[in-house]
Amino acid sequence: MKGSTYRRCSCRDPKTGKELGTACPKRSSRNHCTYSVRQELPPREDGSRRSFGRGGYSSLKAAQAGLDHVRALLGLVAADDPEGTEIVATMLAEVSSEKAPLPDVEETRRRLKAGQDLIGSLTVGEWLDRWLAGKRIRKSGLSRYETDIRVHLKPRIGARRLDRLRVSHLSEMFTAIADANAEILEQNAQRRAAVEELATVPWKGLENRARRKAMRAALDAMPGFRRVTGPATRQHVKATLRASLNDAIGQQIITFNPAAHVEIDPVRKPKALVWTDERVAKWEQTGEKPSPVMVWTPEQTGAFLDFVAEDRLYAMWHLIAFRGLRRGEACGQPWSETNLDRHALTVTVQLVQDGWGVEASEPKTDSGFRVVALDDDTVGVLERHRKRQDADREEWGSAWVETGHVFTQEDGSWLHPGKVTDYFERLVAASGLPAIRLHDLRHGAATLMLAAGIDVKIVSDTLGHSDTRITRDIYQSVLPHVGKSAAEAMAKLIPLQRKADEEKARKAAKKAERKAKAQVAGEMKAKRKKAKSKG
């Protein structure tokens, strides 16, 4: 195809405004004009002509190099490859019209082979917006993705070209987040100190009021209290980016996912601890929980259920404590999936929060869809609850909201999961028992089932876990009596001479004790016999 380089003068006639071209008196000067190139491109599908044009080259040599670059790009596809030819020609026409830099030949060759877009101008932010708009998941999941993208990803790496995103860029991003955390902690500490100092200044007195006014002004100028970006949030940000980049690979936009290779601090999940007597005593003194996740003993669980026995939602607390349902699953459980005659319920729906709003949703995973067996006592509790609900329905009459849910508000409408949590915490505080979260009732159910010797696979299925390792690693807390039994069982397996000597001494002491008792009994018998003979 035809292509050429040519010299061009851009000077204009001051009267007409037209380019002087060859009439320019300075044209003969060596450094006055610039050079341009024009390369004809393969015609469009409708037969119309198109070309690549570019000017501004400082020398003929530079212009020729530019023309050779264009021809090298055209030479990447074979003459018998009309699809490839059209892709390259369209790319060159776009680069020409937008005055964008010519893409690297080898990079373009790689993109052609991988089936990717030849012009990698798509930014990370643009791709994240496109990816989020195409997601078809529940609203709460979309909200979490949107937060990660809006708060962390777009402000820090959104302007980078998607195809040039590297592991080092992500490492820098997470380092910047860590630095911001340190700054937030320092500013929070400064504000907290200022608030505490303000609280010590009396209200009365002209001087004190002036001082308080100045201190308040200083407080207003400080940043407000802010939360740091914790390890769990950083991991979620990484997971969001990794998922979006995986989809970009699937669409052949990129070939490498740097989010899969960046290393950040792991999340250390808190281990569940049991409220032993020693821990309860320390908690009563200091008010501090040994772990964010605490589990009641069977006695404490029973004490709580006895305390709330007359509560309208007693059946819900009982069901979570005995069968380990999640909060949203209990709030959304319908009567249509609760078969008391067969001693079973089927989990098919849950109520989830999006902000403070509530929506019905399917369980997050396939393992969340499950059948939960019910014991006789739990069936009896639910039967009594249904009778009470029927009485409430009759009392409310036409104002009753028919949702078909097992657990509802007084008028039959949906329970709000957040309000249920708040109500549970108030009940725990009123009971005087050590503090636990509502979700910790589920932890306790898993612990009690495992302590009862129920197979871990059955426990895992009951809880709706996808893997028994989750049940072992997260939900299994060792109850004191179970731990002691295990320790004693192991201790008996190891033969020690000291233990044999102690056992021998113990038997000898018992034998001596029995002999002494027999001797005393004999002496008492002899005395009674002697006294009887004298009488």
C-alpha cells in the first residue's frame, strides 16, 4: 500500500489566515519546516478509503522511522487474514484520529495472539465501573464491592492503565493504606486527648468559658474520629480487585492478575473461648472479654433460656442455641419450610441487611440450603410458639401482616435482624450472664454438638458449612470437662515409674486405712460385748 513522507510548512498569511505552503519565504531554511507521513490503510468493509496521517516530525529520518513503524504494525497480519487486517487497520485509524502514540510492535503482536484489544487505554477505574455494573448478585454484596472500589481502589489505582497494572503498584497501595492507618490512629489519639482535657475544664467562670470556647474551636479544626482499614477489610479489597481482574482475563482484556500475587498481612480470626469461672471472675472485675468470640457453658446457656422462657421470641433463642441457625436464617424461616411432624426444617431463605434496609435473599452458598433435624423438645417449643402466633393473628385481626414467617414482630411483619441483635444483647445484660453476641449462640451450638460426640460431618451439615475444616477451626471451643476428659485419657497411655510408685503407695495407704478401720471396729465390738456381759 502507498505511503510517503513529505515536508510541510505551517506558516499562515497574516491577511487571509491561509497556510503559505511552498510560498513561505522561510521554507528553504533547514530547520523551518516539519515532516509528515501518510500511509494508506486497507479500505473499510463498505469500500471507502482510510489512511494514517501524522505530522510534527523534526527530521526526514524521524518521519521515515514513524512510517516504518506504521508499516511494521500492518505487517503483523497475513494478507489472507481479513479479520486481523481489519483489527490492525481500525487501531491505526483510531490512533491517527486521536493523535495517540503508536503502540509497540511486539506488544501489539502479543495482544493479537492473545485476542486482546490492541489499544490498552482502558484504566483500572473504568474497568471497575464496567465490571460492577455487570454484576448480578444480591444488593448487600454489590454494596460491599462498591465501597471497596469507591473508598480504596479508584482513589489509589483508578487512573492506571489496566494492562499496565503491576504487583508493585498494589504493594504501594496497601503500604499507603497502612501509612494512612498510622496517621488516623495518631489523629484519633490527639482528638481523644483534647476531648478528655476539655472535660476537665469547669463550665463556670468567664475565664473557663473562654478557655472552653478556644478548645472547642481547636477540636472543630481537628479531623473527626475515623476508623482504620483493618486486616479483614484489606483482604476484602484485595479479593474484590482479584475477582474483577479475573473477569478481565476471561474477557481477554489482560493476561495477568497482579492481585493474585500481592502479599498483605493475613487476617487472624479470633478463637472462640468458653466462659469458665476464672474468666467470668476477671470479666466481672475489669469488664473486658478475653476474646471477641465467647461461648457459654451448657449451664450458662440453660440459665439464659430459663431467664427468657416467657419472652415472645423464646423459640428463636432456643432454635439458635440448639440447632445453630444464623440470625438471618432464623429471621427469614417460613412455616412452609418447617415440618414439625417430621421433626425437620429446611433453610431456603434468609433476611439480610443492606445498610439499615432489609431484603430476603437465598443462602450465600449451596451448603446453606440444608435440612436441619429437630429434637422433641425443640418441636414442642415451636408448636407452643405457633399457637401463640395464631392468638396474636386473631387479636390483630385485619391489621395483621401475613408474611408466613415463623418469627415476626407483634403484627406479623418481618423482624429486622439488626434490632434482633440489639434486643438479644439487652436480654443478656439483664440476665447477669457474661456477655456474648447473638452469633456466639451459634458457636455454642457447634461446641455442644461436638462435645456430645456428634460426628463433625453431621455438625457441619447442620450448620451449613461447605467444609468440615470450617467447623473444626472456627466453631469448636473446648469445654472444660471435655478438655479434662481428653487430658486424662491421654495421660493413661504413657507409662511412668513415678505414677506406678504413686499408685502402689495409694493402694498401700488404702489397705492400711481399711486395716485401721477394721481394728477400731473390732475394739468397739469387744467393748460392747464386755459391757453387755457386765450388765
